Amino acid sequence: MMTERVLNLICREVYRRFPDLRGTRPKVKNYGPGKGSPSNPSPKYLLVFQGEGVTDTDKPLPYAVRVVVNAQGKILKMSMSR
């Protein structure tokens, strides 16, 4: 399982790129095959941050930032969806 220190480092990087997500905590899930699989020797995790922006017409625009990381906290992929 991911340690709290690693999670905080990842959150800091996400907050740097998406300042309006500051203070939100992600949902953490296992990602891909389990540990020990020949194709995936180390576990990966998916972190999903939920945020809400505002359009030019003052309408709310919910979005999600998905981050795939390894157990050491290295960000492998980051994407944003609306």
C-alpha cells in the first residue's frame, strides 16, 4: 500500500499543476495487474481528484484529474477530463 508521505508528495505536484484542487484528497485505487505479475513487477495506483471550475458564463464545470503512479510515488501518467 502507498504510504502517507508518498501520497502527500504526489498531491503537492497535482496541486502545483491544478491550484484549484488544493485541499481535495484523491480516491486511491489499485491499477493494473497485481504485484508479482511478470508483465507488471511493481504495483501501480490510480489517484482520482475531483474538482469544479467555472465557465465564462458562470456555470459550474466539474472535472477529474487522474494520476497513475508507482509505489515509490513516481508519476507515470496524468490526465484531466471534463
